[in-house]
Amino acid sequence: MSHIDTSWQPRHHPADKAAFVMAATGESVSFGTLEARANQGAHVLRRMGIKAGMHLAILMENRREMLEICFAADRAGVYYTTISTHLGPDEVAYILGDCDARLLITSGRYSGLVPALRANLGDACDFMVVGTDDPWLCSWDAAIADVPETPIPDEAQGLDMLYSSGTTGRPKGIKWELEPAPIGTRTMLVDLLTTLFGYGPQARYLSTAPLYHAAPLRHSMVTIKAGGTAVIMDRFDAELALRFTQQYRITHSQWVPTMFVRLLKLPEETRRKYDLSSMEMAVHAAAPCPVETKREMLAWWGDIIHEYYAGTENNGFTAITSGEWRDHPGSVGRAKLGVIHICNEAGEELPAGEEGEIFFENGHQFAYHKDPEKTRRATNQKGWTTLGDIGRVDAQGYLYLTDRKSFMIISGGVNVYPQETEDALLNHPAVLDAAVIGIPHEDFGEAVHAVVQLIPKTEASDALREVLFEFCRSRLSSIKCPRSIEFRSSLPRTETGKLHKRLLRAEYLPPK
């Protein structure tokens, strides 16, 4: 459901107010400047033959042009896909081909990919580059300098079409219907976020993650459209995030559990050095948060921490306040969009308290682009949809996440969900990050294996490994304890905290 609100556009906010700021450099873009550049971008898209309903893609680091291009697409009536900068040329080419992008806009930092992409895609896709002097590349900067700052005559509301992070397989595009509508048409998602989290003209929102991810992009754009100011970090750094919160008097912010862990691992004197009193709302999601981590954050920041559970698909949405969480520790809240159902493998609904796959009824309808089979697998016979997560609901309707179905370890015929083991390891003061996976085992089929990243200046040793074994045994049943632990300098996580367990597990599988 959507409705038209003509104030929901940069042109209706004070022209001299900051729409967004690049935190590291202090570069500020006012609403008046954003309006002019978005109009110019829309003119360029039309000159490039990108009409309403067509598709473009954006591949660049967090920089001001990225948001300006998203706003240009948003008023040109086109789909726009933001692509992870960590992908290789074959993976980028796959997404460009899959989403039928007619244009890729990238930055000078990634322009080296253009020849390979052009060779792969031929004439199906054009390319433009931001911040380049290369005469062989089509310059976005030069193109927008040559067009009017006034709106295009055929403005229409655009829409993002984002791809899953690909942690359990190849990324898939989540496509919603793009209905012809004037700009300023508020969507279900906009209404939900502004109602739950209070984004409005007073908000100063800190975006801590790359804008190619769904939550940072959507929350930043909602903040700006609501007349607030988004402050964009170019990369996450725990102490920098605290410094920017103080410097920019941040009121709203967004985090993932791994960021909380890194914040809590900072020295006490560092944590206490910054004034965080401006913060009214700190939102976190993307992965289950260890209960002890959440308790420590609440003790530090107070009852301003809100949590939600949702996916890029937005087929359902739960949320929980700090007060509710204290009464229901570990929960991600009650449904704010859709109706929650917990089902067993046969598709039968389970009673409260029993663990199974999480489905939503009457949520937002979506489809996986060009993958009807995956769309079918995500939908049961009653039309309820799932993201493949496992959990339970208590008698009051509060949802608790267990883990992803695809991460389940089957050891000796027993199902083990690794999230609880990871949470236990993260509670040890020497551990900065942890991943638990199933690896082949001759007797049990799979064995529980932990990959651990230690805090800086902590030395890996057999003695520390034994300490971690005993630490787990004191907190977990034996079946959930790792049978082996290895130490690594880093783990393969996305910037929104999701583990690429597929990559870790692949290292232990026999060659095909």
C-alpha cells in the first residue's frame, strides 16, 4: 500500500539545511543542492535512454554521488540496484545481466572493472564513471554539468531492487512491483520506519555501513526524505563511530551485533571518552544479538536501543523496545508487519514455544527476480513466506531467532544450530569474532568446528584453545560444544555483520 505525500521530497525541505554529510571529510550536501543534482541526474538518465520502468545499477564506495544518483533514479521512475564493492567482475556481471541493467554507474576506484564487464555484457549495458579524467570512459561528472537543474518533464517514483548478500548462495534480486506513480509516493516501508523509529526533520542519523546494503541505504534515504540529516561513515570503525556521534550530535543510529561486540571490546577509557547524550534511538538488526552483548549495551547506552527482524524481502517485520526486551530477553519482538507462524518441515504450524521455520502471513509480497523456483520454495501452500530462518514464538507473540536453516549442523543425527555456540565464544574476553560450522566427520557425519578471531595483541596458543573449550563446556550442552577450534586473523563477514559461512564450509568439503 502507498499514498502520495508531496512534502516527501528534498525540494520541500529548507534549501540550506544539510540533507546528508560525509562524516570522514565533513562534506555537506544541502537539500537545495541535492534537489539540483537529483534533477540533473534524472536528465542524464533520460539522455542515456533510461526510461521509466528500466533498470540501472550503482557500484561505488560510500560517497556523496551515490546518494545523489539514488535520488535521481528515485524521481526518474526506474529500478536501481546497488552492488557490493567486494564482488569480482564475474559476480558483478552476473548481477548486471540478471537485473537487466541498461546502465552501470561506478566510481574511479572501480573503473578498472569496466573493460571486463563490457567484454562480458557487450551492448546490453552502458557504463558511466564518477570522478575520472580518463578520456576513454564516459564521465558522470561531465554529463550532469551539461543538463538543467530543473525537474524532468516526466517525473515518476522509482524503486530499489536490491540483492541478497549471497551468504548462503548466489545473490538473488528481490523485486517489488513498480507501479506508475508520482514522486512523493510514500511506500509501506517508509510509513513503517517513520512510525517505529521516529525519522523526521529533527533526526540526525548515523549510517555506519556501506550504502549498497538494504538497511543503510533505505534508512538514510528515509531520513533525508523526512527532512532529517543523514551522516554517512565511509567505513565502520568502533571509536570513530563514537567520535562522530559526539561531533554530529547524532540522534538516531543503526548497528549490527558485530559492531556492538567491537564497541564493547574497546578499552573502558575509550568508551567513556565520548559524549553520547544526544542519542535518542539506536536501532540494530541483521543477525541475532547475543543476550549478554545486548545487556552490556543497555547498561552503557540505556533504554534507547531498539531491535528489529526483517529481510531485504520485507515479507514481514518485527520490532522490540528496550523495555520489552528486558521482559523478553533474546526476543526480536512482535510482528509489526504480517502475522508470524512457526512451522515444522511438513509445513504444519507448531504451538507456542516450539522451534521451527519462521513464516509470515499477509506480509509484503515479493518475488526473486528470474528465479520462480526460489520464490516457490520460500512460499508454502497457504501463501505464507519465509526467509529460511528458524525460531520460536512465546505465548505473548514475541519471536526468538535460533539460526538460519541452512546453517544447521547435523552431528550424530542431532540438529545443532551454531548461533548459541558463537554467542558463548563471543562472551570470552579474548574473542573478537567467532564462526561455528559443521565439517565432515567420519563417525558423526558432521562435527561442530569453531573459527575464532582474537582481540588485537592476544596470542593464539594451544593453552588458549583449551581455555575456550572449557569455557564452552561450562555454558553449553556437550553436543553444542566445538570439537575443534582454529584461530584466524579475520572472518569473512559482510559489513552488515552477516557471516559468509558458505565460504568457510567450502574449505572443508572434498573437491568435486
